[in-house]
Amino acid sequence: MRIRTILVASFLCSLVFAGSAMAQQHIAAPSLMRQAVSDQATIDQQNRAAVVGVLHQPQVRDLASRLGLNLTTAENAVSTLSSADLAKVADQARTADTQLAGGSNTVIISTTTLLLILIIVILIVK
């Protein structure tokens, strides 16, 4: 009986220590995690620059003033967007920027869409 108790206790101890040893192993290397976070931060910074760049366009400023929008509030709201929302708005901003550079007549629709999204974001943030 005593041997059985010692064997059971030894087995249980080995399970406990094996579990804690397994918990220290990482699924992904910490350096890969740091690189992924750094890459996402770079992408977010580029996306914010794209959105703010469109907001600084003279045509967008004119449209915002006609609609009574405060672009400073919109610029501040850009910094509060999640990565996913920022990516969506940045795609539209890049499209609007391309159209502004090309002199397209449909830029008003894209710019209005961009501004409406920013207005919604501003309202959600408040």
C-alpha cells in the first residue's frame, strides 16, 4: 500500500511539473510577435497619413466648410479608429486622393463618402 501511495504521488507530481513546463512554451516566438506588432503599427501609421492627407486637400476643405464640418475634429477622430476601421477608411481615402489628382468629376461622391464615414466615427467616439 505504501508503494502504491508513493507511485501515485510521484505520478501526480510529474503531471503538475510537466504542465507548468508546457505552459512556458510559446506558440509563436516573442520576436515574431514583436515584429507583427511593429508591422501593424507601421501599416496603421501609413493609413492614418493617407486619411489625413486627403483631409488636407483643398477640395476636401472646401466641401467640409460647405457642409459645416470641423476637419480638426475629424483628424482627431482618425487617431481613435481601430486598425480594421482605419484600413477601410484609408482605402477610400486613397481612392479619393487618386481621383483628386486625376481631376475626376466623381471625386465629390468619394470625398462625401469619406467625410460621412468620419462624421459617423466622430459621433461614435463622442
